[in-house]
Amino acid sequence: MTPLLVLKLAATLGSVGLCIGFFSYLRSRHFGDRYPIEKLIEKEGDFVVFHFLQGLDRQPLRVNAKTIYALNFSHHYLGVILESGNGFDFHYPHKEAVIKARLQEVLGDDGFNNVKKNV
């Protein structure tokens, strides 16, 4: 092997290692503790406020709870679809069960049960 090929291989392996480390950190308990679910999904009267993690300077999504048509859940993911047809994606450092439990708390049992799930 030539020294240039060895250098390229080392750089590639190093880049892959950094990517794996970064994504592991994003899914770690420490990162989730920095962003508690209670701060990411809040209730303000009749409105639900969803905060974005990416683009922290981005304004949160504030919607009337009655206009939520569907919620889609997955590991570290929440999709919100409004009656208008607009959809929003959120990537949170929490498991599906934690996100569901928080939404049930915020929307109440009736509100949560009236919303379609994973459509």
C-alpha cells in the first residue's frame, strides 16, 4: 500500500467514527436529559407548543389542540398532521413511549384518543 492510500483510508475511517460517535451522542441519555420532553412539548391553554431541536433559533410550532388531525410516532420521531393538511416533523431524543405519554398528558385522554395515530 502506498502512503497516500493509507492516509485516505485513515481519513475515511476517522470520518466514519466521528459520524457514529455524533449520532450515538444524539441518542444518548445525556442528550435526552439536556432536552426534557416537558420542555419540548408544552401546553398553553388550548394550544400545544412543539419546540424544534434542529435550528434552535427557529420559532416553535404553536397549534390549537383541536386542529391536530394525526400523530405519527417512531423511535426519536414525532410527526404532527393538522386538519389543514400541513405536516411537521420533530426529532426528539426520547423513545416513542415517552413522546406518546407526554402527548397524552398534554392533550388529555379524550383529545389523545380522538387523534388518528400512525396514518
